[in-house]
Amino acid sequence: MPTGQVIGRRVLLATVVVSALFAFYLPSSIGGVISRPLSVASIGGTCALLVVVLAASRRLAPPLNIAAALGMWLVLALFTVTSPFEAYSPGVTLLYVAQGLLFLIDLRGVTSRAIDAVFQAITVVSLVLGYALALDVGVADRLMVTWYGAFYPELLGNMVIIFNKPVLTFGTHSMAGFMIYLFFYLHFRAWLAQGGWWRLAAAGAFLGLLVALTSTTGLAFAVLAGLQITFVLQRALPQQRALIAVAILLAALAGAAALGLDASTLLAQAEDAIVGDRVRGLFARYATDGLLASTMKYLSESPLQPIGVGATDTLYLGDSGLVVNLLRGSLPLLIAVYGGLWLFLRTNLDDRRSALWLWVCVVLFEVGFTPLQYFRFLGFVPFLVVYLNSLSSRLPPAGAFLGARPVTR
């Protein structure tokens, strides 16, 4: 390989790593006060890092991916001009710029064994910090509250000090649940590809953090992760299916006992998670008095008047990526955003089933949150792609969720 290509590849991989570390560990508050300069730096820095990844790759994504990115920007520009609101949000503009830059990136064929070492280091930090928060270790609580407050002032304090939720650096249990599940998934895939008890143990440890979150997202993804493990183990060890089922049931009961949960408590939590009130839960957010009530009313009354990157205090512009994209660009923006995400994943990931599974997970999570508009997710995606592609040549063809047999050594 020519020297220039070698240097370019090293720059590309280094930037992918820096982008992931930036996404996970850039502070969002100083002394417990949410910092606007850090918020600006998070969005601007993500855009800059994605530009470097794009430049270092020395190629653009296929034409359809480019069309999705350009179409998204064009739709937003047109509806910003026709928006009924005079104010606009530069921060929102940059978030959609970052999404478009991601869709333009071509990481096909980019793999690295060294990236696994970075992933293991992030894993160790995440597990130590997560279980410290779950066990109410004061140093961990103070660290999070001081440097990683986000969204609104009281949120993180309630999460880590009052409820001992292992939200890591993600500010809220919703986003933490999604990102922790992604870590479970990556370790589970690595175990299927390469074997090693520590990889399965790491996946199990992240599953434990999902349970410890005791949130809608955490418990939903914990059930999903448990089903994935069960399905694969039963396919791999068909003669031990009964033993596996009993072991998983006992583990679930032990986990519930450790958290002080009984059947009635679990049912109450499930109802609260699904129904909830105007702030918590899923369905209540969409009710007539929920957080999204004003937004849903605007969509029903003005379906053909999206607001682009307009800004207003009269509408709630969060908690549902699907609703926010409909509000900002109607159906054309919805198609450009989620179609662009699918094209990006399908183009860049060697394993089609991984691409489909991740796309489904992101879109389902967008019903109740906005990961595609959060820098801690956007900045991590290139790393996720390179890591999975580094495993792909060793993965069984059926894929993890579909029951592939693990590699044993």
C-alpha cells in the first residue's frame, strides 16, 4: 500500500477513535451547571470530526446515500423559508448537518484489530462507572453530577443520587439504556465471532446494567438481550435447552431479588413505563395533556406547514425523533432521515443482518427519544461500523439474533 494511503488510513482510524471518545466523554456541565459553550462545542466538534472522517476516507458514499443527505438538507432549507416562525435554531441546523455528513461517509473495507483495544478500554470504564453509580458510590455520583449534567438541571441529580441509575455519561436513563444495549450487542457479536468467556461475561455485565436502570428503555432492551442470549444458546446447545431455560429463569429471579422487585412491583413498573404520566412513560407523552400534545395538535391542524429548523417556545421539540422530523419536514424529511440511515448502515456494514437489526433498533428508539439528534450517538456510529466490520469475517453467516452458533476455542 502506498505511503500516502497508509497515512490516510491511520488518520481515518485515529479520527474514528477520537470521535467515539469525544462522544462518550466530552463534559456537558461545569460544577453541576449545564454549559452552553460545551453544548456548542459538542455539536460543532461532532461535525468537524465527521468532516475529517469523510476527508480521510478519500471517497464519498454511493449516489443514493448522497441523495438522501442532500435531500434532507434541501427539505429543511425549503421548509425553513416557509416556516410560520421567524426564529430559527443554529444548533438544530448543525445536528442535521452532522446527520448528513454521516450519511456521506464510506467506511467499506475499513477494519482494524487495534480498535478492539479501544473498545475494551471503553468497556472497562463504562462497567466500573455504571456499577459504581448503581451501588451509590459517592465519587461516581459527584463526578457525573459535576461534569455530565444534561437536558435540564435536576435530571441527572435525580437519576444518580436519588434513584442510583447507571446512566453513565448519557444524562438520562433513556439514552443510557439504548447505548448500553449497543455495548451488549457488540460484545455478544464479538463472542459469536471469536469466542472467549470474557466477551460473553462483558455482554452479561451490560445486561445487568440494563436491568439496574429500571426504566422503560432499560427493561425493554434487557428483555430483548435476554431473548437473544437464550435463542443463540439453545441453538448452539440443543440438548441442554431445559438446563439453559432453568438457569436463565434463576438468574432473572436472582436479579429481581437483588433489586427488591416482586411480581406486583414489576407489573406496576411496566404499567408506569408504558402508560406513565405526561412526563414519564411512552403512551402518555402522545396523549392530549402529554409533553407532545402541542406538537401533535400543530401536526393535525397544519400537516402541510412544517417548520424546518424554525424555533418556537409554543411547541415541544424533543422526546420523539419521528414526531420532530414530521414537524420539521413532513414525510419527505422522514424518508430522507430514516432512508439515509438505512442506506448508510446497509452500505457500510458487511453483515446485512447487523445493518437491518441496528436500523430497526434506532428507528424504534426514535419513537420515544432522538438519538440521531444527540452527538453522543452520532459520534459513536463510525466506531461501531468499523468495529463490526472488523468482526464480520469471523461471524457465522446466520448472525447473532438469528441463532448462529458461537465459536469455541
